[in-house]
Amino acid sequence: SALDPSVDDTATDTLTTIVAATVDVTNNADLGGGGTGAATGPEPAPVETSNADPGDTVDFTLFVNNTSAAPDTYDLAAPVLPAGWVVVFRNTSGTIVTNTGPVPGGGSVEITAEVTVPPSAVATDLGAPTPYESVHFRASSPTSGAVDLKHDAVVVSTIREIEITPSNTGQVFPGGSVVYSHALVNNGNVTEASGSIDLSSTQSDPSWGSQVFIDVNGDGLLDAGDTPVTGPGDLPALPSGGSVDILVRVTAPPGAPVASVNTTTLTADASAAPLINGVGPPAVVTASDTTSVASGNLTLLKEQALDAGCDGTADGPYATTSISAE
């Protein structure tokens, strides 16, 4: 009592339980709307899975649900991603955000997670124990410590594409030969196995001839160590983004008319290759080497060297200059 200090009474309030703040991240709808992935994560398997080509961006619609009674705010992150992948979060206005802003108790906020797959991404192995690339989205409160980790995934599509570059032009004398350099490139995102690509050459004029070689040292010249290609088994496996240097030696017949033209078509045919992830082989590709016959002049060069001792051995280097002996 404020008037009589001898009059008083005591009451005891006891807090028996402290309920931790919680948050739940769901896909496509909030908890009240039946969003998938309810309950604390991360889930052992992806809740939502999207397909994407290398270089594509796919969206996941997330709802950050404040499952506590008090207002809270949540930082956004993607802590588990394949190497080179990028995630950006946007609110419903399209603004890039890293935090949800205040979320009332029992309320939720919608967020779009944009996942960008790098152009160099290899195809997902559909026969693997985990036939997908996992992405995890996290909402964590810097104030209350509430956190939830959401497990989604992306399947990277299988792309199969090969290319031969470049096409060339050149000249040759009758009966002579010229060597053209090419690169056989795998622009797909899976490995094309050794023996799966048949590399061959044909002529527009059947009297001409050609041979295909692997340019082992990559110098663009036909050397002794360069190996001929006679069948699919001669080519090595071609990984995604990989290439092999190829040489084509084109030979003109001895009687080829001057100014006549032959086109050598280099063809890479993988039509017999097996399916990969259910996707058929890459399309057949070609490159063309166009060769024209030029007239040639034969020049005789006479060189001489002094043999003063008449022993059959030159006393110095051979040269076209006159020799004077005293």
C-alpha cells in the first residue's frame, strides 16, 4: 500500500516454457495455401525440380513463412550450389533483395529465386544415384536465429553437338599435294566416347585423293608422328568443350588440268553412337577444302664447290657463285 507500508501482498509469475522462433520455407504457396516442403529442412530429396539447358536461368517460387507469433525478418541465401552456378533473389516487384523485410507473426512473403546455370555445365547423369544438381535456399533471422533450409534441384539437359572448323581453300601443282588443318570440336555437354565418331573425306573429282590424320603435336603440319585416321576407333574420346586437331592431305592427279577445282569434304558422322541420357547422337557435320590447280615452273639451280685436291670432297660449301682458284 502506498498509504500503509505494513500492508502488502506478493504474487509469483512463472515462465515454464520458452518457445523458439521458427520459420518455414515452402515452394509455390504459403503454408495456408498448401505450399510444398513444409517443416524444417533440409529435405533428403528435392521438393521441386526444374530442367534447364546450359546457360539458362530457371525460377523457383519460394514463400518464407513466419511460423512464430512475433514479427521477424529473414536474410536470404543459397549456401549449397554446384560450382559456377549463381542465385539471385527478387521480391514480387522484381527488385533484387537479400532480406525479406519484416514478416508479421503467422504471415509470409513471396520470393523468386533465379538460378543461372553456367554455359559450361555438363549434363546431369540420369543414371546416377542422385540424378539432379541440388540447390538449397536458406531463410535465417539475424534477430531471433530462426532458420530453415529448403532443398530443390535442377536437371541439366543433355546437349550433343559436334563441329568441324574451318573450311579452307588452297592451290596445288599437278601431281602435288596440299595439307589443310581442322579442329573437331565437341560443343555439347557430354563426352563423345572413343569410337563413336567416324571421320572420313570424299572428293568432288574422283581422280583426286585425300588422307586424314590426327595432328598429334598440334602444329598444323604433317609430321612423322601424326597418326592416320582409318576408322572410328582411331579418334580419342572427345569431352565436353574438347577438341582434336585434324589434318587432311589432298593430292591432285599428275594430269590435272590447270585451273581445275576439287572440293574435299571432311565428314564427322556420329550417327552410330549410343544414346546418352535418352538423347540421340549429334548431327552429321562437314567442312570443305577447295583446291585449285596452278601451273608450275621448274627451275634448275646449279651450285658448285672447289675440290682443289681432286679427292672428291668439296673444300667448302656449294654456291652459285663463280669459283676462282690461284
